[in-house]
Amino acid sequence: MFATLFTVIGALSVASWLYENLRNSVVLLIHRFKVSREDSLVQKYGPWAVITGGSDGIGKAYAHYLAQKGMKVLLVARNAAKLSNVAQEITEKYGVECRFAVADFSKGEQIFPQLEQELAPFDIGILVNNVGVISEKPILLERMEKSLLWNLINVNVGAATLLCNIVIPQMKRNKRGLIVNISSMAAFSPTPYLNVYAATKAYITSFSHALHEELKPYGIECQTVSPGFVHTSMTEYLAPTEGSQTPLSRRLLKVNDFIRYAGYTLGKVSTTCGHWSHGIQVAILKMLPETLRLRIFTRLYTELLSEFSNSS
Ligand SMILES: NC(=O)c1ccc[n+]([C@@H]2O[C@H](COP(=O)([O-])OP(=O)(O)OC[C@H]3O[C@@H](n4cnc5c(N)ncnc54)[C@H](OP(=O)(O)O)[C@@H]3O)[C@@H](O)[C@H]2O)c1
């Protein structure tokens, strides 16, 4: 009796794990071997792509990828000079129009009326909600400046939420569109010493999954991307320094490798880690009970906390 019960529970758990972790790989493989021509991103979603935090790191990589696919690109970030350089680089390289809007999402509610006006003339096909900030290094909650806590909430949670609210009516009128929400592998487990960052990413994952279902009947797609460590200015503190390599620094993925896979998944799957190697890490994490995951993250970040407390 008990043996049968355990066999059934075991079989169901394995089947559910396989479905959850292999479904996307199978869909992507089918696309790779498809003989019929697929619509371009412009035909499928519309001419313009808006990318928040598009002047650096992962956002800049999306901007290059989408411009290479023929989309016109509109970048949003704080630094006008940096935005202008990236826009010029993209236009020269791919021959597509590239504009930018200056906005500081950390200022919260007050910036959105103007941003909404600036976005209104554009026929937006793809919105990449990429902008995100993190504490410079792992840190105890009570040591964090209150301004940093508001930044984390306004930038990581506020920007994506408000921008979806702004662009969805236009996408619904056009009966097309793709929203890409950049979450993080940190969303899969509470993360001590990066607790607010991880919680903001858990918000994005939950928000994005729900939005995917809500928008489906209107022909609009919503993709959730949950990367692991990618080498950008956000993770520079983990990068190997001369003569020192840690297990984490060895695992930092180059942003070009990340976007090659993440870009390929656009319009094909609704959830992804972006890169296959991060997909494997998440599949392993999902085999473990949540309490054990929390213990692993606690250990990892306790080590990082003590490493950076000693070095500063
Ligand atoms: N790197 C990773 O390992 C990793 C892993 C998982 C998830 N992610 C997520 O991926 C996204 C991109 O991360 P990244 O590593 O590419 O970051 P990044 O290299 O630090 O780039 C951040 C971008 O956001 C802009 N930005 C920062 N604060 C802003 C603000 N207040 N208002 C407007 N724009 C602002 C920056 O430009 P300005 O400074 O000029 O404004 C820059 O363009 C984030 O959501 C992050 O949480 C990253």
C-alpha cells in the first residue's frame, strides 16, 4: 500500500519536474528544425522596441540584438551622453533608427506622465523591462541607506509595472506585442543579504507570469527571463581580479553568450533563464525542497558577506 503510494508520488514528481524543465528545450528544438519561414520580429510584433536600462549590460545587448533583427530601437536610461553613444553605435552598425529618452526610474511616480507622452508617438512592438539595480555588494538590511531601499523598489518593481500599464492599451488596439520582463534566478529562492533585490525579482516573476495569462486572449505575449550571473557592471564586484578566481567569478557568463540564447527564445517560449547553462542550474535548484534552497543561498551569501566585509 505505502510502496504504491510512494511510487505514484515519485512518478508524479518526476513527470512534473521533467515537464517543467524540458518543455522549453523541446519547443526551442522544434523551432530550430522548422522548415517553414517564421515572421520577422517586426512583422510579428511591430516596428519599435523600447528597452529600459538599454545603455549598458543586458539591456544594451537586447538593443543590439533587436536592431540586428531590423527593429527600430528606443532606449531609456539616466545618462544622456551614454544613451547617445549607444544610439549612434546601433544606427551605424545596423542602419536602423535608434532614439532615446532620459528618465530616472528611482524618482518614482513623478517621471511617468512625461515618459508616457514621449512614448505615445511610437508604434511599440516589443517592450523589454530590463532596468534593475542591486546593492553594490551583499549587505545587512539595517545597513542599507533608505534611499537605496526606495531605489530598489522604484526601479526594480515600479518601472516594469508602470510601463506595462502604459504600453498595454496600444498593444491591445494593435492586437500584437511582446513584453519581456527581466527577472533573475534570485527569484527562485529568498536570498539573505540580498533580500530586497531577490524579493523585487520574485515580484517581477509573479507579475510577469500572471500578465502572460491576462494578455494571451488579446494576441499579446509576455516573456519572463530569469538569468543567473552575467558579467555586467552589476556583477563587476564578482569578476576575477588579477590572480584570483572564485567559484562564482568562474560562473559569470559573458553578456554576448547570454544574448545569443536569450534573443533566440524571443517569441518562442514564455519563460526562460536566457541561457541554457542557467537553465540547468535552475533545474537542479528546483529538485531541492525550498528549505534546502534557502540554506544553500544563505551559505553562499554569508560567505560573500564576510568576504566583502573583510575587504572593505
Ligand atoms: N548581471 C546579472 O548577473 C543579472 C542577473 C540576473 C538578472 N539581472 C537583471 O538584468 C537587468 C539588467 O542588469 P545589468 O546587469 O545589465 O545591469 P547594468 O549593467 O548595471 O545596467 C543597468 C542599466 O540600467 C540603467 N539604469 C540604472 N539605474 C537606472 C535608473 N534609476 N533609471 C533609469 N535607468 C537606470 C543604466 O544606465 P544609467 O546608469 O545611465 O541610467 C544601465 O543602462 C536587471 O534587471 C538585473 O536585475 C542581471
